[in-house]
Amino acid sequence: MKSSLKYLGVAFSAFLLSGCLPVLVGGAIYNSTAKREAYSKYLTESQKNNTDREVKGLKPIKVMSYDEWESGQNLATSPEADKPKS
């Protein structure tokens, strides 16, 4: 009797959750795409800022890799980087 209740519970759960799986997969894909687009925008802005810095005689700031950017590591340079090149 216990085992049949377990199977019934599993079958019932599978029936109720069958619609959730496609939604979860779709949400994960959307989230990944949104993150990649945001990182692409970050790269473009960083490259533009570094070009401006080089024109002003400043050292470029390191551009974070996707993994560094996603984990939120702050790779801001030290104040020394803001000094013009001699």
C-alpha cells in the first residue's frame, strides 16, 4: 500500500509539474541571453572609455572577462592609473 501511494504521489507530481519545466528552461535561456547582451554592452562601453583614456594619455582600465563580470568582481584600477603617462 505504501509503495503504491509513493507511485501515485510521483505520478501526480509529474502531472502537476509538467508545465513548469518548459517555463523554467525558457526562463533560463532568456536570463542567459539578457546577461550576454548586458556584457556585450559593457564591453562596448569599456572599449570606448579606454580609447578616450588613451587619447588623454591615461592607462586603459582592464576589461573584465565574462566570468569576472558575472561574479561582480570589481577590477577598478588604482588611482595611479589615472595619472597621465610620462
